[in-house]
Amino acid sequence: MAREKFQTLTEPMFYVLLSLREECCGTDIMARVSALTRGRVSLGPGTLYNLLDSFQQSEMIRETGVSGRKRSYRITDKGRETLEAEYRRLLALTEDYKACVGEERPLP
């Protein structure tokens, strides 16, 4: 059975939506994702702009301004709901891990 689009988010998707809780442009998003993840997740322009296009078509973000080639975006209510659902899913995974393995061994 095919998975519904955006049923689960990849790390780049999650962090792009998280970054767009405040209005920002593409270069700001890349910098925020890098800062939030302490460099663990980096976005190239191709990946970022494909995600922005998909999110915009799915009405998860909206364009808020255009200045020359610079476009700004912000998360919508639908995007916020998707982000929160993913957060709850990740919490459930964490709780399942704790229930199965416990907290006796910290991960490296």
C-alpha cells in the first residue's frame, strides 16, 4: 500500500517546516537548519527549493514576499499540524525504544 504524501517527514522536511515558524527566505532556512542541527543536517539549494515547491503546492507553507529573486515563506496551519503530528510520532518512537531497551545504556 502506498504511503500518503507527507505522512512522515524526512529530517530536511521536518527542519524546513520548523524553520518556517518565522518568515524567512531560502538562505535563511539553510542557515537555520544548520544552526538547529549543529551542522548535522545541511540542505543544498536543489533539495530546499524542491521541498519549498512541494510544501507550497500542498498548502503547508505560503509565499509571503518577493524582492527580486528573493522569496520569503511562512508555515500555514496545515503545515503546523503536519509538523506537530511528526513531533508526536517521533515521541511515540522514543517511548517505544525506552519501553523495549530501557534507559540503562545511553546511546553513543
